[in-house]
Amino acid sequence: MRTVIYIFLISLLTHRLWSQDECEKSITLGYIPLEQNYKMPLKDNTTFNVTFYDNYIYRVAFCSKHKDSFYWTLYDMNDNVLFSNKYYNNAIYWDFTFQNTIECKVVIETKDKSPPLNSHINLFIGYKHL
């Protein structure tokens, strides 16, 4: 019984680290990771706000074991679409540059009406100077 528990704990830890490492690799080359990383449940229409400042290049990276189960879209506060990965082969990361400081919202939409139970998405944001 102990062996089963140990294997379960190791696989759980390994999956968490794999998912986090995958995102971190997307932003570590030349980008400074933000201190705050977001972890959210994979459910339909998860929304959160983020501020992007001018004179920086931002890389936004989403990772999940179920990365083909969702789309993510970046909107300005007037609900204009700035980017959606559904038009770019479900890209897990994308780079953005803004001419002015801008408040945005990111909306995650699941492709299936019932995403896998206990699934989550990790979001990492990195930046560098222009």
C-alpha cells in the first residue's frame, strides 16, 4: 500500500513540476519572469485582468496537461480582441509589445463543455526591455 501512495505522490509532483517547467522554459530565454504566476482551474470563461506597461516586450505563456482543451484570448477593456490563440494553432505562448500602458483581460474558454476534473492551467508572464 505504501508503494502505491509513494508512486501516486511522485507522479503528482512530477506532473506539477513538468507543467510549471514547460511554461518557465517558454519565458526564460531573455525574459524576466514576473513574481506572480497564476494557477487557475480549467473551466469555461475564466477571466482575469493584467496590466501591460509601455516600452516592454511581454511573453504570455499558458501551460496545462490539457493544453488542447482550451483557447485563450487577450482583450482590451473595450472588449476588442488583441490576440486569440485559436487563430494560431492553439499557441501556448505569444509575445506582445504595447505603445502605451494598457489594462487587459485574458479570457480562457474551454473547447469541451465538461473539461477534465481537477485540471488546471498555469500562466506565466515574462518581460524584457525594448
